[in-house]
Amino acid sequence: MKQTVRTIEVDMLWSGWGDPAKAAPLPDAVTGLLRDLLGVTPRESGPATLDAVETPAAALTEEARTALRTAVAAPDGLREDAESRIRHTRGKSTPDLLRIRAGEVDDIPAAVVLPAGHDEVLAVLRVCAEHGLAAVPFGGGTSVVGGLAPTTKRPFVALDLRRLDRLVSVDEVSRTATLQPGLRGPQCEALLNARGWTLGHFPQSFEWATVGGFAAARSSGQASAGYGRFDEMVLALTVATPEGTLELGRAPRSAAGPDLRQLILGSEGALGVITAVTVRVRPLPEKRIYEGWRFASFEAGTAALRRLSQDGPKPTVLRLSDESETFVGLAQPDAIGGELPQNPGCMAIVGFEGTEGDTSARRAAAREVLLACDGEYLGEEPGDKWEHGRYNAPYLRDALLDAGAFAETLETAAFWSAIPGLYTAVRDALTGTLTDAGTPPLVMCHISHTYENGASLYFTVVSAQGEDPVAHWAPAKRAANDAILAAGGTISHHHGVGTDHRDGYVQEIGPLGIRMLQAVKAEVDPSGVLSPGILVPVR
């Protein structure tokens, strides 16, 4: 059985996030707050238009062009037009968007290749190896860490996997589904829901990111407290490499040596192209309910989240915004621009999904814990607002850029004992660096993924842009990365490494760890075709 939900090929806004029809200007109250609090003023000129972006000529030789056309069966499987190449240039970090808005496409792919199956992916990789090309797998294009910008002087192709978009099979006895990597989040859920199942994976990028990207970047969804991270869902993988095919995962768990599935998960396209993923699925929940809670401080809210995570009952969704994020309203993105609260404290969103009985029981037990931790119940309205606006923050980032502000995010994770120091260190690094540069920032943070032994911290930074916004941000980003490592955090919890975090990743796992990865890459990709410089430093 193979099923697909065919849709018209739709790309994200080339110079921003998502569907252009969903873009909205900032409310006047927010524009005034930016001006009065941060000194943000509108920029003199708007972003470039798509037709005004000057692109270098496609760098493929005629021999390589012919070979790539032979490798993919579809007549339009090889695209060299300017628009296709621009739309596959870099990802969606704020520096990526600022550069594309300025018309900077110096690292544009030479072509876009759209294979329609595993064998075609293998054929494309062989062609790239034979003709001195690099290849960067491209799913939804949502990377925010330089994961689509290889470090190479060779021409490279964007290997767009959107045509591998099928639900291959469902094993209802084992509760597993095999999916192709080009399925976007909504397509994947629609196919599974039609058979009574859900993946339960809803990251903020859900509407545009793909199954392959979820696996390649170790994605974590907003309901991870209940459903787990994506890498915890993966049971088997099919991977195409320049040296052949890897079939990984014969059972849910195995003692047959090191688990090579874990080597591919999080490898960001540097060790192979994922062409199929087998995941565990869950029955569609009978009930979903989300509610709001207020805590007097971030410290008090963090203690409550830790207690639920360690001793239960564990909710499906468990999030906590600090005082700044709560005050601005980012805990409920659709509410931004409304009346500001007088004593906001810290907002927590707690959600439950499952059967009627299980949901009610866990909710009641969690309520007792949260009340014992001095939480104030706010009802279901804050939870409903969060659910309605849960995918809207990237659109807000675009509106901030349009208004002349700089807005970017970064994230990390650590053990519970290290969370307070990590939170303070990163805030201080960002605030100090940007204030010294003349653009004092608003730094906000939330906990959105919790575990028995630790949690993630997700920071949002808003400031004036400065004369050269990309160069202006770079020292602050370096300072934050240094603070994360010094305070015992990981360089990435779910955004990945890409090129932006590569130096921090080298420090985190050490020179021997890097040499191990380079040795693996040399075996599966001896010509260095796959995503050069992304995740794994080039030797």
C-alpha cells in the first residue's frame, strides 16, 4: 500500500517565512513599544524583489547537465532557472533572510534536482561524485543554522526531495508507519489521521518542514512531553549514499553492535540522504485540552515543570515563558498587541491529549501538583490562544524585520541543575554584547521541552538592526554560543548544527569525536559530495 496526498508544488515566501497570504503587519502598540523601548526605526528601503535579484550563471558543465537529466526521469527534474535556484538558497535564519532581502545570492546552488525515488537519489549522487559536484538535501527549506549553505568552492545542487511524498505502509499490529522524506508535516498527519493514527510531532516549523528534515535534524515537536522527540519515534531508515544504500533497523531495539540509526539521525545530510523512515505511530487522541497557569517567577515555574517531568503525571504539552516573554505575549502569539498585563509573572501552557479517561485523570493529578507548586490556574483560554497561534511566531519575525527590528532565536538544553546558570549566562551574554554595540535588546526565553533529567531553553532576541544587521549580530551569536558551552549546555537541542554551530559542536564533542565523524564520512562519501562543511568540518 502506498498513499499520497498530492498538492500543487508550493514554495515558501522566497524572502521570508511561509505563506505570503498569512503575513500581517505589527500592531501599532508593538511598533510603538519597539520605538520607545529599543529605538527601532523603519529602514529607508524595503527588501529586493525576486525579479531584481541578480544571479550568477548556472555553473554546470554540459556533461554534468546531461548526466543529471538522465538520472531523474521527470522532464522538469533538473531546474536551472533563476527563481528555482533563489528559492533554494540558504534557509530561514534571520541572517539568511536579511541577506536574501538584500539580494545577496553568492552561495546560490548551480541547479535544483528533483528525484522521484531512492534509485534516482542514488543516481544523482553518483553523477555528483563523477562530475565534481556537491549535493545538499533540501526538504522544507526551514533550516535556521546554515544547514543549506555548504562550505565549498565546487558547484553544488540542491537535492529537493518533495517528490518522495508517500505514505509507503502502515503496520497496525506493530503500530508503525513507513514514510518518504518529502512529506510535509500537514500531509503526513492527513495521511495518518485518515487511518486513525497520529505521529504527534508538531514543531513550530510543522506546516513547512518535512519528515526527512525531522529525522536529519533530530527535530523536537511542541508535544514532545507526551509523544517524544522525532529521533525517539524512528525505528528504521533507508539511506542513499554515494557508496550505496544503508538499510537500518530490523527491530525496535537491538544489541547487534552500535545503533547506526543514531548515527544517521541528526547527521543533517552529511552522511547520506534519508529516503524512507519507519516511525512508531499512536492512535488519534479522543480529547485535546490546553490550559494556562501563572507562576510568580521563572524559578518557581521551572521547579513546577521539573516536578511534573520527574515524578509525573507528565502532560503532553509543557511550556513555560519567562517574565519578559510573558509580558510581551509570545506565550500566546496571536494575543500580541493586546492590552499588556499589569503583573504577568510567568505563563505556563499545559496540555493533555489521549483518551477521555486518561486525559481527565492526568489533568486532575497535574492540577494538584501545580497548585502545590503555587501555580495559579488561568483556565483554558490561554491554552486555546496558544494552540491557535502555535505556528505563527516565524510570521511575527518577518513583520519585525519589516518594521526595522532585528529578531532571532537560539536554543540549548542542559541538566536541571545547570538550567539556572545557563539561563543567566546566555541572557547576560546577549544583553551585554548588543548593549555595548549600541542596540540594547529585549531577551526572552521559554522552556518548551522537558525530560526527567533536564530541559531546553529557547531564547528570542529583539533589538534595533544596526548599520549592517548581519555583521552586527555575529558577535552576539558568538558570545551566546560561548556562554552555552561554558555553562554546560549543548550547542543545539533541536535546531541542529549546520555551519552556524559547527565550531561550537567541535568544542562540544572534542577533536577525537570530530575525527570519528570524518572517518565515517570518508567511508560513505569519499568524494565529499554530501553537504560539505555542514555538521562535519572539511578535512
